[in-house]
Amino acid sequence: MSEQNRFDWGETVRINKDAPGEFSPGSLGSVCGMRNSAEGVLYLIEFSTGEAIEILEDWLEEHSEEG
């Protein structure tokens, strides 16, 4: 993982509860891309449905297999 990125390629993440509704808060997805923008780090997240979204790092959280 890069020093500037909180998440790494292929990592499973959860969209946090504070994310806007169009990003499906609570959903799990996999990191399949990342880039810097004026707003911060953007991640390309792919869901199990094959749908992908680009979302700010601030709206992502680590996914724990335990819970």
C-alpha cells in the first residue's frame, strides 16, 4: 500500500454510514483502483454485482471478517 493511501488494491472495504445514499452505505466492495483528486483520494470500488463506483476515501472503512 502506498504511504498516501489508506486502502490497497483488492482489499475488501465497507461504505460507511456517513456516505451519501447513492453510494449504498453499509455495502461491501473491493478496491480495484485509486487516484488523487482535488477533493482527496478517490477509490474505484467494485461490488459483487459487477457494478463499480468511484468514492472518496473518507467514506470508506476497513472491513472486518469478524463483524
